[in-house]
Amino acid sequence: MKKIILFGDSIFNGYRNGQNTNLVTNLFQHALINYAQVENISKSGATTVEGVDYLEQIPPEHDLVVVEYGNNDAATAWGISPESYEKNLAQILSAVGKVIVVGLCNPNPESDIFQYYGAERLDLFNNIAQKVAKAHGAQFVDILPAMRNLTDKSTYYQADGQHLTDQGNEFLVNQIVPVIKKDLA
């Protein structure tokens, strides 16, 4: 059986009520039951700065790493520069081997947290992620446009406007699983 590593931030951690959960891990495992074993080493609050530091935690025996960093990096209040994001993401992709890159999630534009992002900054970081993925021959899952087109956003986002509800997590995983299946075929 193939082994997939989920490597990202609180979005992949299924962050709920101030705690990490196995929600996202379980959704991936259920969807990939006949394809792979899923291990999640994501860290809530992490940016690519921490991602570079956490590279040693990726088990050497794996078939695919799904990298999901960018939202914390893009936040104006606690994030990093676009140049640092690009450099760090490139370093992560160079180190992990076979990889799929997940683009940025769109925080709920109707929430207070959106002020720390803005559409232009999200687009900038998402475009950087796509560019770095392409440069490393990696598949890129561009979920930002799909999230922007969601109707009734309150059913996809928790009250904080950034983390996802059960429906939001299902949406996220459903965007990524077909790319994983195609990559593992």
C-alpha cells in the first residue's frame, strides 16, 4: 500500500474549537482507502518557515507528500514576505520528493479575518505556489477560485472565518483526492 504524507497548517489539521482534529486525515483516508495509507504531520499556525524546520519530521518512506502551506504565510498581520514564501516553498518541494501542492484557501470574505488577507494578496501567494509547483514538476490544486464561488459560505466556514466546517473540509478533500488518485495511478 502506498503512503501519503499530509504536510501543512491548521487547514490540514481540521482545526476546530481551538484544537487539532483528525477530521481531514480521516476524510482523506476514507477517500483513499484502496489507494494509500494517510499520515498527517501538519502543524496549526505554521508557515513555510516552520515547514522548512519540520522537513526532518517527514518519514523517509513515503510515496507522495501533499503540501498545503500559504494561508498563514499570506496573512499581513503575522505572515511573511512573498519572496520568503517562494524561497521556503521551493526548499520544501526540493526536499520532499514526489509532491502535490495545494493552493491557498479563501478565508470567508464576510468575516473579520479577511482584512488580514485581501483578494490581491491571496492571489499573489496562490500564484507563487502555482509557479513553484510548476518549476518542481508538481501537480497544483488550485482551490482558491472554487472557494470564491461557494454559495452560502457560512456552511463552509467556522465562526472564525478561516477554518472549515465538516462541509468545508469535505469540499477541500474532494478538490484534492482526484489529483492524488491520478498521481498514484
